[in-house]
Amino acid sequence: MNEATPRVEDAIHSRKSIRAFLPDAIPRAQLEHILRVALRAPSGGNLQPWRLYALTGAARDRLVAAVGEYRKSHPMGDAPEYPVYPPHLNEPYRSRRFLLGEAMYATMNIPREDKAARLAFFARNWEFFGAPVGLIITMDRQMGVGQWADLGMLLQNIMLLARAHGLHTCPQESWSSFHRVIRRELPIGEHEMVFAGMAIGYADSAHQVNSLHSDRAPLEEIVTFVE
Ligand SMILES: Cc1cc2nc3c(=O)[nH]c(=O)nc-3n(C[C@H](O)[C@H](O)[C@H](O)COP(=O)(O)O)c2cc1C
């Protein structure tokens, strides 16, 4: 599972969200290389509207511990700084989200009724699923829809480059619910909005959750060829 896939097409196919990592550290030089190359991402007007905080070692552990402490009084954190999803998802989006959740918990034999077990697994988000590197991604609040798209390109670059280095990732909007704690732990300016986190590390191939392979709508449903 952790073999490198340097060809872009292979990297796209081999990338998937990993939700259980080995604790093995990533050399600082390798992490820096991945991030430096990823920062070649395009952005409208070359604004480069992003900021990244790359947490390793004690800093990563401190954030995880601080969120763990905060969760004792705020189990799901606070309202995110932006609407992560529309309040009422229509079809087909609602079903896609539901099916993803069902498929993920099915890999671990956690039934719908076992809310406690589902929540306990979901809360692993705030431990970066055990990954040794945690990224926190922010954007200046003055930015709008166009720049959100820019941010996505940077994240995808990181995820594909990680694959080229035999590493895996999980992008994590769930971190946005803990922006208050993140702000206490990191030198994030008030003008920055916490968009998401990202776990980076080696996949734990033995963990059932990593057997999940999410579906995609077929090309015919998405693409309209106009000749
Ligand atoms: C911006 C973004 C935020 C995401 N946030 C989370 C998250 O907080 N927790 C999580 O487990 N997965 C998260 N995901 C992963 C998605 O659930 C996943 O990309 C989708 O189900 C497709 O599966 P795949 O990445 O394995 O191909 C996020 C993905 C994106 C692009």
C-alpha cells in the first residue's frame, strides 16, 4: 500500500483518504520538499491566498492534547468559521454523503445504532488519525469563492506529491470546528480563517478502515459532451 507512485495518473488512482496511519516519522527534508513543490499550485492572479502550518513532534502532540482537553466540555468543538456543508443537502449529494459514511463504518463493523463507537472513530480526526504530520490550512478572510478553488489545488498537489513519496494523506475539514483551540496553539492571525487540516504519513495497511475505496459517479452522469 505504501509503494511510491510517481506517475501523475498512478498517484491519482492510488490516492485515497487514509484514516489510520503508522506512527513512523517523516524526515523534515522530505516534508519540506513536498510542500515546496506543492506550492507551485496555480492560483487566480497568483494571489497564493494560503498559509500552511506543518506540525510534527511535540507541536503536533500539543495540539492533539489541547483538542482532547477542549472536547471534555465541547465534544464536537465549536461552529466552524464557515459553512462546511450547505444546511440542507439535496440529492444526489445527500445520498452520496450518507453512503460514504455507511461504507466507512461497515469496514469496521460499526452499525448505525452504535453512535458511541461511530463518534469515537470520528474523533480520531482530531488525532490526525495517528499520522506523524498534521497540517493546518488557513486562508485570509477577505478571500472569496475563487480563492477557495485555489486552496483545493494546493491541497491536491500535496496529496498527489505525498503519493509520489510513498506517503498517504487525509484532508480534514473537521479541524475547522476546533479553530479556537488551534488559534491558542499556533501563531494564526485573526485575519486567517481555519479551513481544514490534513494528516500525512504512512498508511496502516492492517487497519480495516483503509480498505475503504469510495465510489464515484460515472463519467456519463457528470460530463456533458457538446459537439
Ligand atoms: C476538503 C476536504 C475535507 C475533508 N474532510 C474530511 C474529514 O474531516 N474527515 C475525514 O475522515 N475525511 C475528510 N475528507 C475526505 C472525504 O471524505 C473523501 O475525500 C471522499 O469521501 C472521497 O474519498 P477518497 O478521498 O478516499 O477518494 C475530506 C475531503 C476533502 C476534499
